[in-house]
Amino acid sequence: MNITLTSGKKVPSQEGKSILESLKKEGIFLTSSCGGKGTCGKCKVIVKSGTAESGSQMKLSQKEIDEGYALACKTVPSEDIVIDIPKESMLVVEGRIATEKSKDLLGLLKLSGADVDPPASRIVLQLPPPSLDDNISDLERLKRELLAHGLGCLRIHYRFLTGLAHTVRENNWEITLSTIESDDCHEITNIFPGNVTAPHYGIAIDIGTTTVVVYLINLTDGSLVDVASIYNSQIQFGDDVITRIVNATEHDQLKSINRAVISDINNLFLLLLETHELTTDSIDSFVISGNTTMMQLFLNLDPASIREEPYIPTANFFPLSYAGELGIKANPNTPIYVFPCVASYVGGDIVSGILATGMHRQDDVCMFIDIGTNGEIVVGNSEWMISAACSAGPCFEGSGIKHGMRATDGAIEDVRINPETMDVEIQVIGEGVKPMGICGSGMIDAIADMFLTGILDPKGKMQKESSDRVRDGEEGPEFVIHYGEENDIVLSEPDIENIIRAKAAIYAGFATLLSEVGFSFDDVQKIYIAGGFGKFLDIEKAIILGMLPELAREKFEYMGNTSVIGAYLCTLSKKLQGEAEEISRQMTYLELSVSSSFMDEYMSGLFIPHTNIDAFPGVKSLMSKS
Ligand code: FES
């Protein structure tokens, strides 16, 4: 018996086992917060054909049941079935990509002038057993030994004392301590009987508005062991940060929004531990990166004032917190370091991104942009840095786009339109996977080629006679990127309007920030681009679209998700953690929403590539040839 996914992949169905279990055996992981008890409702699938026996479906509405939805954990196939996995149910574990990335990341650590020297470390001590002549307390005995090892400055919490007497005696006074170093002091976070030093692990997390990404890192050798990611479950409380803040404050849902992301994190890191047969005792630290609102919601802090002028967060620098305080299902004393933020709309993800690029060590003027849900920009070098947020919207992560999705298996990531034949060639992420939607890089490619081939005019309107693929859809004219067996994948005119608004905000943000500090695009020596575009972003196409300025191509560097890369670096290096703190102290913030020149720049950017075509001479010459 087989379970066939709508992507075309076939999975053997285990006799008497639920869909959830059969998929898991083949490395396909669904969200399953309740562990398969049928009570969280997160593991929904749609049974398209074939019969299956369904147990409790109490988490499904009647409408969902009528539409073929079933809980994968409570549904056992009785014959070959075909199922569709909604993107919200999907946990993505990217082990293969992780292994490939590991060397690059270690290289980046070295390139940043750092070694594997994590703030969280372990130390093994053999304490001399007490006697009538040496009758100091257990704690004094421990401190004496640590002092002999050069650890004079110690912070010890009451909660550490509760198991101390038992643990020191369990293995003949040999113990292993987990410690975390901050402000040149060591804090004891966990104690284990015997020698349990190697290997130990850290967890680096990027809480994006749209996705949550978790890295499992070996703290002994610095290797990236595995990666898992998921759509941020807070999406049910709004696609963007503002809607979530409104829901948290005006509808009293702060706790629920906080719980949603904590549950995502627990799902992801526990899955990674299970996959690699590790226990929570092997985890010594968490490092969390994300925008300011995500950080506040993660810490269960009221975000109301972030939204109201003068836009003030509760904190930009966060004290160390602990797993037990926040509901993270690790050892309760495991420390959690939250990246420092700069302002309400420039958060720890941007500080983390700058750390990953190394821009704060360069003499030349550089730019950094993180094209995520908001579009944050930084200009500067080793001496100064100024930042802004340009409200680009989450469309490049798939939100608000009819067939938009993030850069994961099934996403069309590359689109080419042949100008002679008007044929469309696509590339899809994942081997042998059918196209399921289109991600940011695919959207940029498609619109740039649609413009150059005359399918779109500079205002983003479709020219009906230009191609057989232009047709009338539910939301007006649409262009068929891919003809599917069941559903076609299209870009509609409202999708394109959305994308043009986002690219206009990005370009306007660049231009405004540079003019504020008295520079022009010509002064910029390097532009680092971060964002969830998958393997690559076609810079040429992004310039044709008018999202990026027309500069020499070698000045651009696409770096992927720099937020989680920065979190990886801080998990492994005390030195780089110190640099992150310094970056956030050094960076200033400019509020673009009150800038009239930003608004003017934005209006000029609502064309492909731009109202001022002379700023894009290369695109102008391409247009004249096409
Ligand atoms: S895993 Fe929770 S309902 Fe299926």
C-alpha cells in the first residue's frame, strides 16, 4: 500500500500505522504538537482519493471534514490513497542542505576572526570527598575547585542548589557543569553526575514573521548538525507584525500568540533531538534572533507601544532568560540569549544579519537589506551605521500572493520566458517534485521577463494580446506560469501590484537612507542581500524589476537567511556575541514613515523599473532591444 502525495512522491504505507507515522518513517514531518494524540489539530492532511479509517477528528470542523480533511495522526489508510499536505501542516527538515552548508558556516566563523569558543561550555570536576578535616559545604567545595580551575567570578542561582547534594555524591564526586559566560562571569546552568562533556549542543533560532528556522549545532566542533523550519503559527493571529500587535493588545491574545511560537520552537528542536537520538540534557544554550516584535512576543512582553508613536519597545537589550521560564521544553535551567535590537522596526535579525556579513568590520560604505516581511535596510561601515525599515510587506515570502509560497520543496524558484516563442521554462525546488506554488525569486524572474517580453507594461498591467498564457481569472487578468494537472500556477494582476509596491518600498528605502547620510548609490561598494529566496536570487532580474539599483554586479552578494546565520555565529563564539552587542549599540535608526522624500521615492518606484529610467541604463537598452 502506498500514500501518494500530490507532489508525486510515493510513501509506503505501514500496515495499521497512521499517515503521520508512515510519513515520518520516510522523513516527511508534519506539525504534531500533541505528539499524535489527536488534540492539537496541527497534522491536517486532505485525502484526495482512496479510503482510510479515521479515528477522533474532533479538531476538525464539519466543513473541513466535508472537504476531505483528516488528522494524519488518527487516520490509517485501508488502501492506496492520495493526500495533499497543506503548507501549514508541513515541518521541513533540511538535513541534506544543512550538511552541505556546514562547511561554509564554519568557514564564515573563521573569516569573522573567531574560533569555536561558545559562551556555553562544560567542565568536568573531580571533587575531593568531604571528611571531618575537610568539612566545608558542598557548594563551598565546588567553588573551591572552580577557583582552582581559574573560574573566580561565579553566579549561582538558588534553583541550582536543589539537586546539588544528590548529584555530587552520585558518581563518587565526579561532576560535569554546564556554564554560560556573560559579562566576564560564569553562571552555572546545569550539573550532571560523572563525565558528560562531549559532544554538547546549542540551538540557534530565527523567529521570522512568516517562518521559524531552527539550527542544531555541535558546540564541540562547530558543525551544523541539522535544520528544521516551519511556518510561524502566529500567522493565525495576522500575517504581519502590526496585526499581531493589535490582536495581542486589543483582543487580549498576547498569551496565545506567545504560546504559538513557543510551541513551534518546541516542535522543531524536539524533532531534531529525536532525529539525532539526543536528549534535552545535551542542549546547553539557545540563541534567538528575530525582529523586535517577534522578540517581544517570544518573551511574552506587551508590544502595544511598538505600534504607537514614538514607537518604543519594552527593551532593546534583554537579560538572559531560561527555558523553564519561557515554556521551552529543554532542561529548565538552559540559558536563552535573545539578540539585542536597535529600535521598534529594526530588530535582532538585522543585528544578526550585519554580524553575518561582517559589514561592521569594513572601511568601505556598504549596504545591507533583509527582504523579509518588513524590508530593513542598513548603510554604513566600521565607524557608523544607520538603519531604517521600509514596510515592503511579506509578498516575497509568499504571503498575499495567490500561489505564493516560501522557498521550499515544490516552489518554482526560477522562471524564464523565451522572447521568441514566449514559452515558459521553470525550475522547481526539490528532486522530482511537482510545482506547488511560486517563491520570491520565481516571482522576480517572472515579472522581469514578463516586462521584457511585453506581457506587462511599466505599470504592471497585463497586455492581453501578448501571450496565450494571459487569461481572465477570478481576480482579473492572470498569467499562467505553469499548467498543472489539477491546478494551474498563475501570477494575477493584483499579485503583480503587490510585488511592485514591495519593490518600490525597497528601492525608496535604499535611496532615502543614502541621501540622508549624504551619499549616492555610486559611493556604495557592496550590497548584501538577505532574505528567504532559497538557493539564489537573480540580481539581473531584480535590477530589471527596479527592486535593486543598477550597479556593477560584483558589488552584490546574496547571503540567504542571515538572521539564523548570525545566531549560529553567536552560539559558537563569545567574541562574536560581544560584536553583536556592539553593533546594536552603534547603529542609529531613521523613521521613514515620517519622511516626505521616502514617499516621493516610493511613488517614483511604482513603475517597472522606475519612473527615472535613466537610473537604469542597462535596462533601458534591454527594453529598446526587446
Ligand atoms: S498530532 Fe496533534 S492532532 Fe494530530
